[in-house]
Amino acid sequence: MASQLDLVGACGFADIETIGFHELTPREMAKQVARTGLAVQSAHFDWAEFEKRFDDIVELLRLLHCPVAVMPWLEPEERPATPREWAAMADRLAGWARQLAARGIRLAYHNHDFDLVGDPGETPLDLILSHDNLYWQPDIGWLQVSQQDPEKLLLRYADRIVSVHAKDADPSAGKGDERWRNLGQGVVDWPRVLRILAGSPCSDLFVEHDETPNHAETLRTGRSFLMHQLAAEVG
């Protein structure tokens, strides 16, 4: 974790999103972050961590002064099979959101592709965002490879977006990790995406590339691309 933080800082970033605990206690993890001077704007914790380590999540968020928690992933065997089961899962998330809100923390859900499938109004994402206290962290790459009109979904739930994973993609490259691209090197319509986000509560764009062969290049390319795009499209 220490080397990851150092690399992010060296590439010009001041704000980050963390994931999990890196086999550290909340205090140990917060100490490592504090050493770098980076600000943690958001933190990912998977379903099992919410179920088994909720108190540790609360403590880490407090120590990091982090205002947003994100539930980003369900293992295939953990995923509900029916809309009713997804609705029950959404209820559970909303319960955690109420506990976090009492501490000034918002809880968001991060999508992939499996949670965007279903009848209109009954996709897992629809059921989750039917709760007013749950927010959304769109993964732009996954929207691009799974939706005919990815910006349509952004517009539909624009008022619930707290941040995004800024990830580019080329859907024609296949179905695996070979689809992902450094920002500006895929087919995402970034000017349109950024104009939509400018009208939402979104405050953070987290640079991501799932399987980059060069971490430093991805980080520098992503930061430079977004800064130029934001200046041109948002001002």
C-alpha cells in the first residue's frame, strides 16, 4: 500500500479512493495515508467487510476523515437471483446507509455489468437506487461496454451520482480485460459524460484501468486527459 500511495502522489494526484484494509488495522492504514498527505475522498469495502467488519469501517472512515463509503462488488455466488432478492439486498444496504449517515457519511453503490440487467425499473441498480439514502458511483467503462446508450443511464440518475470511476473502453476488443484503455484511448464520449456530470453532485473522478501494464503511464495519462477535458467542457 505504501508504494501505491507514493506512486499516486508522484503522478500529481492529491485525492484518492482506497479499497479495503490492506491487511492493516484501521489505525495502521490511516497512519500510512497520513504520511503521504493525500486526502481520502472515498473508500471501497466489499459486502463481506460490511457484514463482518462494519465497526472497523466506521473507525477507518473516521480516522481518514472520509465522507463517502462505496460497496463495489458481490462475488458471483453472493449475487441475488431474483428482483425480490435484490430488493432485500438493497434494504440491507439502506440500513447500513442510515447508520453511516448518522456519522455524516454517504453510502454509494458501484456498478459493473451484472447489476444493469433486467426489466426497466427492476434492474439491481434500479432497486438499489429506489432508496433515497443510497447514492451511485458509476463505472464509466462498464457502462460503455454493457449499454447501448450509456449516457442515458447517467442522465436518469444524475442527482444520485457522488463520484465516478473514469475508465475508458473499447468494446470491440473482446469481453475480457483487454477491453479497458487509458483515458482518451477508448470510445467513451468524454465531453458528453463530463457535461452530464457537471449537472450532478459528482465531486470526484477516480482514474481507473483494471489491468494496466504500466501503472504510472495510466495515472499520468488519466490525470492529464481529465484536466484538459474538464477545462474544455466544464471550465
